[in-house]
Amino acid sequence: MKTRFSVMGVPKGEDFPSFEKQIPIALTELSLIMGWKKDEDPLHDYLLTEQHITAIEKVCLIDLPRNLIFFLTSSG
């Protein structure tokens, strides 16, 4: 099964996401953005930096909302 990736946005000071979007990105592209080296790296959740967010927006041709704390999650 193919791994799918989503970006979740959580408002500052809250515990639950108010935004979630599956992103159309290949594992190889995302591995370069995230700096992943190990096969198990894509299986974890990650807090995204501003650099990660900008790179994902550029590769996926999307605009993410602002003023949220973003996390990368995987499924599949």
C-alpha cells in the first residue's frame, strides 16, 4: 500500500487540529524536504518548520493557512 501524507494545522494553545489536508507528494520528494535517511522515518509525525511548510507548498502547488502550528502525518 502507498503511504499518504497529510498536513494538520493546530491553533496555538489548542490540542486539536482545525485544518487537515492530504498532500499530493511523492515519498522521494518529501524525504528530501524533511531530511529523512531511514526507511522508518516517514512513519512518524513531525512538527513542520517554516522552511518545511514553504517547500511543501511549492512542490504541491498549494497554499496553507497561516497562524497555525503544522504537523506532518502519514497513513497507509
